[in-house]
Amino acid sequence: MCGIVGYVGESKAAPLLLDGLRALEYRGYDSAGAALMEDGAFTIVRRAGRVEQLSEPLAQLHSAAKIGIAHTRWATHGAPTEINAHPHISADGRWAVVHNGIIENADALRAELETLGIAFDSETDTEIIPQLLGRVSGFEDAEQGTPLDVLLDVLPLLEGSWALGILCANAPDKLLCACQGSPLLVGEGEDGLYLASDYAAFGENVHKVYRMTDGEIGVLTRDGAAFYDSRGQALTKPAEEFSHREQGGGKGSYTHFMRKEIDEQPLAVSRTLEQFFGGALHAAAAGDFRLPCQLPHSPRKVWLVACGSAYHACVSGKYVIEELARIPCEAVVASEFRYQYPLIGEEDLAVFVSQSGETADTLAAVREASARGAATLGVVNVAGSAIARACDAVLPTLAGAEIAVATTKAYSAQLAVLYALALHFAKEQAHEEPEFEEALRRLPESIQAALSTEDAAKAAAEQIAGADHAYFIGRNLDYAAALEGSLKLKEISYLHSEAYPAGELKHGTISLIEAGTPVIALACCERLLPKTAANIREVAARGARVFAVCARGNGEHWGTDSVISLQATHPLLMPSVEVIPLQLLSYHVARIRGCDIDKPKNLAKSVTVE
Ligand code: AGP
């Protein structure tokens, strides 16, 4: 997803902007650019491709500019080319803009301006913003106006979402920003003011952060930040204390953030679960379990709504909530939920799961559920994120900053919260589940044990890496895990794969199984083992190479090519254990295939557009 950085202060802006862009690379992008302003004159550098391609041209400028904006672009309108890269400039050359979001009425506005003779350079929706700013400030009566006045005139013309960084040549000491439906933060440091799409871009010398909310405008100078509402009324905003150290640091000895974050899962799950057990898990005693937030009592139905891997966590959560708490539960993809006329109402609880807390489809689904009267609960990994702020209550995942685009530790922490939610609902109905509760307290240890399957996963990866297609099959919770395993494999190794309910394969897709086709069979659901074993034999009989993932002692006689054995935990918690070898398998397939594991092509860490 696009990333914005900006700076105004006492230091040279170019290196600070470059550092900020590098820290935002994990969000996913395909071009980058920067604008420096000195004595009211812009210097613009833009490149298709990686941020590093800006480094040399910026250095060669030897610019003394102490104000600037920069951007990583994830293409939505127009190809990932240099001309479409941000910043975009007004026709009169006096406005420079970087943007994250989508201007939905850009085409109509562009047509209007083109009839007035304004020539556009790019194919982007973003360029409409500097062109409108240039047009409006060009009016004779605008001369006495300030850039803020011009911005207040232009923003109401826009429809859609935006996080903006803006420079105006007529105000060489001011960095303007505005926010509507797309995240934007202002950081206050020792040497000036910073602007960023997320916390990762703030360095050691930022100590305070102001989170912009929809409709707000900021005017930043080296002396400080002033904030205004959409009518231009001055606002007083609270600042959050900020520490760079809590942003998870670098890769350490790891080659990739993803590999590091796979290993961080026991700690991420432990920290997340401590909220429910009053502190350290090993010290918790039976009866210590508590929900750390207020929720409606025994909802009629629980809706679990999310996207991507967070949705896969919801699929597991559905099985667990229904089996443990006997409450109707539905897992829904957020982009479907909001347009399916959901039969949701005041007696329901809608749970929205999101690592970033900024996913546009999930945020829109929150608003849809709220509008229909449901209680809303956010399960998010970023405190203060838009989804957290939009929900009635929040149960945070405490996985720490997750840098790899492919989620691992946040996904595992999401599962942990959903298990805890199921236990809460069960207890509300006087169903004490001591075995489940004990296994839940020990879940970090079970995950830690599963990390020892890396050699087996690596061996399987070597056999799969050359394939063009792979299939993941499983029943019940194994199917939920198969969904996540399949997404992990394709999103980082670009090897096409599909996840299928094991019992469904024979209803069509088995026609694609031929000699050598890799099938990863999840067989951890003990009570369905005979059925899954039969499905394994079906694909093996057609020549498939079957890689089984099962609890220790199973799978030896199913005609499989390999068996990855796991230490079993409570059946309802197995998704957290069996996903570990699937993450490791995907990681090693991607490594063997030479893929960009932390920043897969076309993908973004935070999908803030629909
Ligand atoms: C998973 O590896 C992907 N990064 C993606 O599917 C992600 O889970 C999805 O975009 C949802 O993001 P969120 O959790 O930040 O809402």
C-alpha cells in the first residue's frame, strides 16, 4: 500500500525522507519519489521501482532543503511508471502533493479542468489534487488567502479517501497534511516535525505522535504543528508518547523478517493470552481467566469478519466458538459482508479481525455492522488504528510490529484471541472447559515445539519448489489451516495453490490431480482421521505426491511421500500448531525460488483501498 513521509525542521530533509521511505517499503509498492522545497522552489526526484533508486539522485543534489515530502506508490490508477509516481505537481508548478487513498470522482474533476485548459501529466487520480489546488489558488481573490484556505476550498470537492502531504511554493516554511479514510500520523521530534503513514517511519528522535482523524488538516512548521477541522477551526489534539525501540527493531541475524517473525510466534501468543489470565501464563491458576473488555452477554450470533489471513483465523474461530460455546457463528470475508445485506442486528456481536487495523474493506464492514445495530469488537495489532477506533470494544493482539507482508505472528495471535473469546462465551453459559483452558495456557509451548519441524518442512519444500500447482486439503479445522497454508505458499513463492475441503476434492478438482502433483494433506483432526486418510489415498492413487501434516504417530501407512509429525495439543487448538510447518514450508519454497520473501510483488501490508 502507498506510503507517505514528510519533514520540516532544522535538519536536511533528503536523507530523512529516504530513511522514512525505506522503513515503509514493507507496505508494498512499485515506484517512489520525493519533493524538496528550498526558497519556494521544488526539486522533484521520482523513479519506477525500488526506493534505493532515489538514493543516488537525491545525494547528487547536495540539497540543503529542510522541508520535503516523499512517497512509495502502490499503483491503483495508472501503471507503475516514473510519470505516475508521486509527488504530483500543479500546472503552475506551485503545489506538490503525495497521496495514499483513492479519489473516486477524479475522472469527472479531471474532465472539468481539462476543458479549462489544464494539461495533466499522469494517469493517476492523485494529480487532480495539485491541479485543483493550483486552479483555486490561481483565482485573483485567493491572493490574500493562505494555503490552508485553499485546501479548505479544495477538499470538499473530493470524494473517496486520502492521506495527503502537501507543499506550496508560496509558503516555503509550511508542510500541510490532511486525512480522510486513510491513516496519517504527525511525529514531533527534537529536530522538527515528521509526517508518516504509519509508526514504522518514525526514527529515534520522534518522541510524540499525533494520529490524524478523518476531516482533519495539519499545518506543520519547524516550530510545531497546528491542527484544524474541516471548517478551518483550530483543534487541540492529544499526543501519544512514542518510542522507536518498541517498533520491533531490525532482522537481527535473520535473512528475512518473515523468518524472524515465525520464531516470534510463541512470544506473540504468550503476550496476547496474558491479557486473559491476569498476567504471566505459567503463574495463572484455574479460575484466573477473564475477558479484559466488556461485551454483550451471550450474543444471538457471532459474526467474524476480516480479509486474507485474518479471515482464515476467523474460519478457525467459527469452528471453535460453535463447538465450545454452542453459539451460532459465521466467518465472512469483509468485502462480501458489506454488500450481502447481512441479517445482523442488535442481538449480534460482530468481531473484526485485522493486523493493521486499517484494511478498508474491514473498516467499511465495521460501519455496516454498527449501522445495523450490532455490537462491534476489534481484534487488531495496531493500537489506535482506524478499526480499533471504530469498534465499541477492542481485544488487541500483542504480536508487536509485523514487518513481513505475509503475516505469521499476528495471525497466530489472532487465533489466540478467538480461542479466548470462545472460552469466554462457554464460561458465560457455565460450560467450564478445564482441558481447553489448560491447553490454551500452554499454547505458546505447543507452538514452540512445532518450530522443530523446520527440517521436515525444508525437505518437503525442496520437492515442491519446482511445481506449478499445489493443493492443500483438510477437514474441519484442518481445512481452515489449509486455507492459510495455501495463501502463505502462493503469496510469497508465486506457486499457484488451492485449499480444498478434503471431502470436496472428488466433486471436481480431483480431475486436476496427476502424477507428481503435490498435495499437502492436513490430518490433525483426530476424530475425522479415517475420512481424511481415505481422501489421501484417493489422491495418492492418482499419482499425487502427498505431504501429510499430522499428530505424532499418525500417517505412517497412508501412501504419503512424507509426514510432518506434530506434538498434539487440544484438538480445537491444532490450527495454531499445524500452521507452523506450513509457514516454514512456504518460506523455504520461496527461498528456493529466489522470491522477495518480505516484500512479495503486487502485495501490500496494509490494504487501505477497496
Ligand atoms: C496475509 O499474509 C496477507 N498479508 C493479507 O492476506 C492480510 O492478512 C490481509 O490483507 C488482511 O490484513 P489486515 O489483517 O491488516 O486487515
